[in-house]
Amino acid sequence: MHNYLTNVSFDTPTELVFGGLFENETGYFIDCIIDDTKQCKTPTEDGIELTKMLDAVYKSAATGHEVSVL
């Protein structure tokens, strides 16, 4: 990988399962909306902060300069 010898496999068994990941996340989010007593694992504030970071990444790429996220 990039001219380096790399081992990308897990050395020990893991519980990570990636099959259906998007469907599971979407289903959980919909359940939170339908059953408003259910606490959502990712609050809206997390999405807002992520959007600010992604916006800064795009601005930085467009300008070629560092962009502060505050």
C-alpha cells in the first residue's frame, strides 16, 4: 500500500460486522423519530459539528489555506 508493506487484516477475531451497516443506522434513526421516547445515539449537535468540519475541509481545499473551525 503506497509502496509500504502493510497488513490490513485483523490479528484477533472481532465483533465488527459491516454488512447492512447503512440500513441498520437508517432503521435506527427512523425508529428514534417514530418512537420519540427512544434516545438517539447521535444527537443533532453531532451532525451540526460534523457539517461545520466538512465545510471547513472544502473551504480549505478551495483556498489552499487552513480554515479555523470554532
